[in-house]
Amino acid sequence: MSTAIGTGSAVEGPRERLSVMPLRRVLGEVRRGGPLGFLDSAGRRARGSITRLNLGPFRPFLVTHPRHLEHILRTHAGNYPRGAAMWAALGRLTGDGIGGEGAQWQASREILQPAFSARYLTAMSEQMITSIAGAVDDLDARVGPGRPVDAGLEMTRLVQRVINPVFFGNLVPDEEGDRLGAAIATAMGSLLWRMAMPFVPHRVPLPGDRAFHRSTRTVNEILRPVITAARVGDREGQDVVTRLLNGAGPDGTPLTDEQICDDIVALFVAGSESSAIALTWVWVAMLQNPHVAERVREEVDRVVGGGRPEREHIRRLTYTHQVLNEVLRVYSVGWAVPRMAIEDDVIDGVPIPGGSTLVISPYLTHRLEDVWERPEEFDPDRFTRERVRARHPLAYLPFGDGGHQCIGQHFFSQEASLIVATILSRYEVTLRNAPVEPKLSLTLQPRTPVELEFTPR
Ligand code: HEM
């Protein structure tokens, strides 16, 4: 067996160049194991080679090997923008700024990036800690022995409380922030049909259309007055709304209210649900691996002690961060990252016609046997500094890579470590419904609601 991919940048290619998965095999695998069973089987057969999936009228290339990812996301990124047809529907909700491509995207990215830099987030950590402590105080009233709660709902609440000050400063009360998050989640869910059938014209009604219009009305009702109020304010805050107000588009003119709204919604869409699901997986993974949970708890006790976490604890929670990394390896919430080839190209000897869709799958890259030893095993020690350095940089990409790499990765890492530390320093946590299996949707989600029991320590 070749091990070259696992040893730094000397990357050996896959055994075959191109494999093809015919429609009858695709259908057979979906019938047997559902969409996730199909994905697993496609990954096992491909073993890193580029695979053409025959899904009827839609024939994307599935790409998983780090060397091929480097070609698409780094060295030839100009030929591979976002823009796969299925994503066009989402554009109705998120606009053409940070959720898009081209000059407007670039302008939004430049405005927003400083609000998510490690440096700024460190400065914001006190506020994050206070938001999390407040949200965990609220949780206190609902939990106790024999009173399990739905982890997905609770993690969503926590994530929204953390987002609120960073996005809106003090402009939106928590309850309105929760209502906004819920409306955006509904709008996104209601687009599933449009994403699955991008060829259906908008004048033809599809399920979800009404819910989409209702929830986007709610989003506007909440956001527009906030933007109007911020416009006439002193505009000195560092929150996302103020930064967008003070920023400019590619032609140097200020962003319109609609563009600001779109960028805020795009940030919610990209950051809120993914973080809540990832945090839900954190509890599942820890509690299904008690030796890991024990090590995390021991670290939290040693670093944080009995009180509230503090800013300087964040970087000292090294094992906790390794666990977060391993969770995102095994449970890659963003399991697919689509791209579109503009012009004909050749990747590692495989011709890619212009106009093709390519689906990069971090979920499958994170399971390549030539890169990861015993990939099915949950082992946070894969993320010690030395072992990370020894791997190809594109062997691990839960937050994507290249120009569109996730803007919120430090945000997630900081909020997640603080949430885990705050909860573990106050409660014993148990999982009531193990084992929890994943299912494939727009994101990789738990198949059933995750029930957690919190017992005060
Ligand atoms: C566990 C949590 C998260 C995961 C797994 C995740 C995953 C990803 C991935 C895979 C991409 C790349 C998409 C592409 O290349 O097309 C991405 C982009 C993005 N993410 Fe995240 N994300 C997470 C959290 C967040 C958070 C907390 C925020 C903001 C608050 C955020 C905001 C964004 C934005 C704005 C983009 C688009 C960046 C661009 O196109 O320039 N994400 N994310």
C-alpha cells in the first residue's frame, strides 16, 4: 500500500485516473444504503481517482484526492468558480455578495474578513464568553436528571446567542435574533426542491415556495429597521452590520440596504446551522467515545477550574481543539463543495470538459485510506501538531480551501471550545440515544434528534 500522500507534500496519485459509476449502480447503492450509503460506496470504489457519476441528466465529477483538490482550489482556481446549477437557488436567498462570486463577492469578502480574523475574535472573546454563560444559564432551567433535551435545538440557541453581538452589536435583542435565525433556517429548508430541480422555471410553483416568501418577509421585517437605525447612528461599532455600512462595493459606492441584508443572511446560512450541527456532533462523538470525553473533561478541569472560561484559556484547551478537528474530519458537515469548470481542462490526465460540475467531497477525502490510518476510527490524536504537519495540506478541508475558504473557521473554533468548556465545567453530560447515525442532506446531520441529559456537577 502506498503511504506517500500521508507524508507531507510528496503526493502519490491514485491508482486509476478516471472511474465511472453507471446509473444502475448509483440507483442500486441509493436503494441499499440511501444517499450516504451511495456516497460511501462511490468513495470506496474511487480510492482517490476522479469519478464520473451518472445521475441521469446530471453527470458531475466526484473529486477527493488532495492533489486534484490542489489543482481545482489553488493552482487553477480561476477556472473553477462556484456556480453549479444546484447552488443558483440558494442565491435567491443570499444574493451575489459574500455568498456569490466575482467582483461583488470580492468586495464583501474584503469588508467582512477582518470581522472574523483570529485577532479580532480574540478581542471579542469576553463578549462571546458572556453570551455563552447567559445562554447556559437559560439552559439551566430546562435540564436535570431525567429531563433530556434536544441537542440540535440547544446548540442552535447557543450559536445564535454568540452570533448576535458579533453580527449586530447591541442592535438586535436576543429574541429577535432567535426569530431571525429561525426564519432564515425555514427559508433555506424551503429551497430544497428548487435546488434539486434547478431547471424548473420560477413561474412554475414548487413545494416550499410559499414558506420561502413568508420567511423572507420576516427576515426583511427584522433586518431592514436594524440597517436603517444603524445608518443614522454613529457607525463606530465593529459589528458586521456597521462594517458593511462603512464598506463599499467594487465601484467604490456604499452597499445598498438590500446588499447588506443579503450578506447578513448569507453569513447566517453559511455559519449558523453548520456550527449548531457540528456542535451536536461534538457531543455525540465525545459521548460515544468515553475515553475521549474523560480526557476533555480532565483538560477543562485543569485549565478552566470550576469557574467561567476566560480568554487566555482558549488556546490552552489543546486536546479539546484536537477533538473539534477530529469531529469535523469524521462528521464533515459541509460534505460537498461544488465547482463549475469554465473551460476544458485536464486534471492528472483526466479531461474535464468546460461546463462540467465537479463535486469536491471533504467527507470522502477525510476517509482516504492512503492518507488516514484507520479512517473510521475516532482518534483526536491525529491532530497533534507533528502529525498535522506531516500530512498534505489538502488532506483535511472541513472549511474548504482557496479563495472561498470559510470565513468563519476561527469563529467556530473559538465558540465551540468555549461552549464545550462552559458546559463541561458545570454539568455531567450523557447521551440518551446512542448510537447516533449520520444522514446526508444539504449538510451531514444526525439521522435522529440527539437527546442529551445535563446533570449539575
Ligand atoms: C463547523 C462550522 C462550519 C463549517 C463546517 C463550514 C464550512 C464551510 C465550507 C466548506 C466553506 C467553503 C464553501 C466553498 O468553497 O464553496 C465555507 C464557506 C463559508 N463559510 Fe463556513 N463553515 C462553518 C462555519 C462558519 C461560520 C461560523 C461562519 C460565519 C459566521 C461561516 C461563514 C462562511 C462564509 C461567509 C463562507 C463563504 C466564503 C467565501 O465564499 O468567500 N462559516 N464554510
